[in-house]
Amino acid sequence: MMVEFAKLKRTKIVWLCLLMCAGNVLFSNMNLFAGDPIADFQADPHTQWASHLVGLGMALAFLTPLLLALVASRIVDAEHASGGWRLNAIAGTRPGRCFPGSSPWPA
């Protein structure tokens, strides 16, 4: 598992994940930055909570797949740059066995 983290050291994947998570939090709380949120919550709390939950659902629906795609592209780019796919093919490892071999969970 440490070898996998060593391959990803120069991809700045941690900063990418932190940036996308911060964007997710800001996008889900966009209703709190408009107008006077305290007075709005006191006037009609049910509508304000509903709009906050809708914003959270939209943020998760829009930004989580983007985060997943960016992380997956960084991982695949590291594998292609290091020739890991070719090395596993030459060694006779089947494609279905590559991931469980580097996973911390048993296959």
C-alpha cells in the first residue's frame, strides 16, 4: 500500500481533494451567503432547512462525480507514467488481480 502512496506523492492529489471538498462545502452552503440568513431562519425555518438540504444534494450530485473522475485520472496517469500496466502484463498478472493486490482489504 505504501508503494501506491509513493507513486501518488507528486500528483498533488491531497490538495486536489481538499480543494474539491472546500468547493463542495461552499456550494452546499450557498444559501447561507445570500441576504440575512439569521432572520430568514427565524422567519421560516422549514423552508430554509429545505433549501439548505437541496443545496447539499445538488453539491453532492454535481461535484462528487467530478472529484472521483479527477482522482481516478491522477491515479491512472501515475500508472501509465511508471509503466505499471505493462509490467503487470509482462509478469502474467490478470487485469482483475491488479487492484486487489494493492488494496489493504483481502480479495
